Amino acid sequence: MPWNKDDYPDSLKNFMAPIRNKAIDIANELLEEGYSESRAISIATAKAKEWGENRHKQIRKKGH
């Protein structure tokens, strides 16, 4: 099931929008490559956090 900015895994809800959107893009690509949803989310979350850190972006919403 592909995700979008309005429908995404609960595990991404506390991320800032740019990080969450990057994770969604990565996860959707991984799903197309045949990864399971849980594995795609795990990999995409790690890669999106790394992407944000490399660009000095805030990763999570304040207080999370």
C-alpha cells in the first residue's frame, strides 16, 4: 500500500513534515522493490533521519 502525506504509518507522526515526506518517498520506493511494509518503514525512517541531519533540519516535532 503506497503512502502519502495524508496517509502514512503512525511511526512517522512525530517527525517534521520534510523528514516524514522523505521517509514516505523512500518507503514507497522500497515497497516497489519488494520489501515488506515493516522493513520498508524501518529503512526509510533511518534514511530520512540521516537525510535531515545532513541538511541540518529539525527531525522531530518539539516535545517528541
